[in-house]
Amino acid sequence: MTVPQEQFDDLLSRTALAALFYYPEIAIDDDEYDLQRDIAYCLEPIDGLPPEDLERLRTVVGRVITNPSAHRSELLALVIELAPPPRE
């Protein structure tokens, strides 16, 4: 099953938002913060990927949230790999 591009666009938007509000001390300052919950929120729009691809996305999304400058190109490359080709 192919995941529509719109779902990947939503994933990217959610990841950018989660990264915007993340700061390294959040785990210390906020006892209720859970990175896994942010990752799950970002992955909500994605439906129909094989488990191994979903796990790859989960790992990269977590990296992007905690360090967007270092990992955003990795996420974009993975989305390009997994997304359907553009329609002509």
C-alpha cells in the first residue's frame, strides 16, 4: 500500500512543530514530558507502511525533534524514499 504524499506532508509539519517546542532541559523541567509521545503524535498521519519502514521513520523523527539541524536532511531523504512519486 502506498502512503499518500499528504500524509508525509502532515508528518513533516508535525515533526517541525514538535522540534520547535523541544529544548534539551525539557525532560528535567517537565516531569510529564515524553519524547515517545511526541514521536507518536508526528507519526499519527502515516498509515499503511511496513513495520520496518515505520520503525526507520520513528527513529529519524526522534532525532529531528531533538536536533533538527543535524537530522532534517535524513528525514527528508527518507520521506522522499517512502513517498509515492509525484503525479505528472
